[in-house]
Amino acid sequence: MPMTVVRRRRGVLPRLRKRMRNSFLFVPFAGLLIGWVLATVVVRADSFIHDLDARWTGVDLSGLWFLRTAADFGSAAKTAVAAVSSAMLTFIGVVFSITLVALQMAAGQFSPRVLRIYVESRVTKLTLGTFLCTFLYTLRVQKEYGSSTDDSDAVVPYLGSSLAMGFLLLSLVLFVVYVHSTIRLMRVTYVMDRVCQESLRLIRDSAGPARALAGDAGERGADPGGTAVGHVWRPGVLQAVDVPRLVALAGRDGLVLHLVPRIGDYLVPHTPLFRVAGGPAPSDAELQAALELGVERTTEQDLAFGIRQLADIASRALSPAVNDPTTAVQALDRIQVLLTAFALQPLGRAYHRDADGAVRLVETLPSWPELLDLALTEVRDYGIGSAQVTRRIAACLDDLERLAPPDRREPVRRHRDLLEEAVHTTAASPQRSAFALQPDRQGIG
């Protein structure tokens, strides 16, 4: 059935942006560099103004409005800049402490899979970078302006003190924004909404003019045939695939490439990576250059990862240590949103074609039954003793059976049968079974 998806391009710039987004090093180091450069420029500018004022005896530069205002403040500049410097050091410690607490809480109460949201936070990086910039700037300015012992020949920090106060105001504003952002990230509902929106965006982007799919024929064990090419690189999670590069590579040699693992699979050396039909396989280096490996799954191209994160949050909420079925129900709300989006999308094998319409790359996607298993199995097993959870699952299955195409309703019915069997097995009476299986979108309310 011909359908379409986006051409996923992986070049140098996208990879660089991804590494910058996943790193806590770039923005803080950039802040330090900017602080040092600005301090150097400002010190020289103030020295230039001081020398100019000394040479132009007929012109009183200090009479200019801006310089007069800055000079009035500059009379206490040393004390002010020193206060800003010490305050920034305190702020840096506070930001670092809050970030560590947020990371610890996210890993312990939500899921280790959502820690990337905190690492990717632009607000946290910008706040830390601004604080470091302000700290180094004020430290350097304080040293330069404090080096003169002759008050009559001392340079008035017109620009230095003014910019220090500007940095202080900016830091205070960013600190308020940072606290607001961190408090939101500590709320599980916000984190789940963030995961859900990222996954919905990926699902939407997975429908574009470059691919045709073959229904739900994405069984993991199917052997496409052809010459096997093993994984010879380092082990890691397959995070992204450069589809245009693989299509061009296969088109150059008149081949059809079958990507054996799915995005999100952990690749072990010497396991099958590609199967090549139509001629000799390209070199290992050419094939590996089109793949991006990492230490964990990401939402960049991994369609099922959003459901995995939500299922993890629900499972953690249902653990005996937490025992919070309401959070599990909230996770099921978002899981149903994603399942509904998947129910209306073609799944299975993806056929990527070149400009002439010839199939050059075959990629395996999650099938509809696999997505249902991922979304509901663990939550059902861990929450079978909670009527709030089972009633929410029953409502989810009702909606999916009504919305899904006819050829996808049988897996939904299978999960309904599994739910009923589990409830009947654990419930103490028929009345409790009937209550636990009553569909309710709020669980119990």
C-alpha cells in the first residue's frame, strides 16, 4: 500500500547539533569564553575613554549623560563588581545543586529514560552559561580595575560596571526562569506530556513523500534473503539512519539493502546488520557511515521509544515502593494518544525509493501488535491488582477497537481477552471482576 514518509538525512551539522544538545559542556564553556572576551574588550574601552579624556583637555567627556551616569555608579564600582562576583559563585552552586536534585528525582521516581529531557534543557544550560560568564567577567574586571593604587590616575569603569550590572539583571531574570522550568520538569504530568508531544511530532514527520510501506508485515524474524553483512563497529544502540545516503549508495551499485535491526536495537559486533540483494555488498565503512550509534535510545527516529518511556513511568508508579496508580492512569492517557496516532498510520516494512522509483532500502518498523504489547503488557501485569488501572485499560481498548481499521482490531481484542483473564484470575469475586473491567477513562475518578 503506497504511503509516504520523511527522508531522514544525517549530515555533519545535524550530528553536531545533536551532540551539542546532549552535552553540558558547550554552553558553559561558551559562557566562560564570552565572559573573558567581553572583559578584555570592556577594560580596553574604558582605558581608551580614560586616555581620551586626559588628552582632550578642552572636552569634558564625563559631562556626557551616559558617562556621567556610569561614573556616578563607578565611584562604588569596585564594591559592586566584587559583590556581583561573589553572588554569581553562590548562584552557580545553587543551580548545580537544584539540577542534581532534579536528575536524582527523575531517575528515581519517573524513569532513567527521561533524564535526557533534563540534559537537553536549554534553560538550564543558558542559565549556567550566563552565570559562569558573569562570574568570570566580574572577576576579570575586578582584577583589572583594582590594580591601580593612584586614585587620580585610576580608570573609571564606565562600561565595565554598567555591563556588570546588566549581567546581574540578566542572571536574576534567568534564575527565575530556571526555577520555573525546573519545577515544571519535576512534575510527572509535564514530563509525560513532553514525551507524548515529542513522539507525536516524530509520528507526523514519519509521513512524507519518500517511502512506501507494506502493511503490518514487520515481523522481527522474517529473513529478507541476500548476502549478510555483519556489524563490525563498536557495540551500541542504533539511534539514527541516514536514509538518503543508503539509498544513494544502493542506487550507485544497483543494489537493494535490507536493514536487519530496527532503530532502537542494541547492535552487538558480528550480528547481522544488512542483507544485500542485487550484487556485492558495499564496504563496511560506507555502510557504517550511514548509521549513528549511541549509548541509549532517543526520540530522534525511534518510533516506539515514546511508548517505552510512558510504560516505564507507569510501571514505576505501580511498584510497591511508590504505589501510585493515579500516575499510571495519567501515563495510560498519553499512551492511548500515541496508540491512536499509530492506529491510523501504516506500519511494518518501509520501502525507500530512489529518484527513478526503484526500491533501494527496506527498513523494518514496529508492527501494530508489537506496539500494543509494548504499551499495555507491563502496565496490565503490574497494575492488575488496581481496579483504577484495569478500568482505564478497558476504556483504552474500547476506544482503540472503535477507531482502529478493521484489520487491526484483532490484536486489540486479544489484549481485551488477556485483561479479562488476568482480572478473573486475581479478583476475589465476580462482583469485583465486573467492577474492575468496567471501562472508565478516569480509572475510578
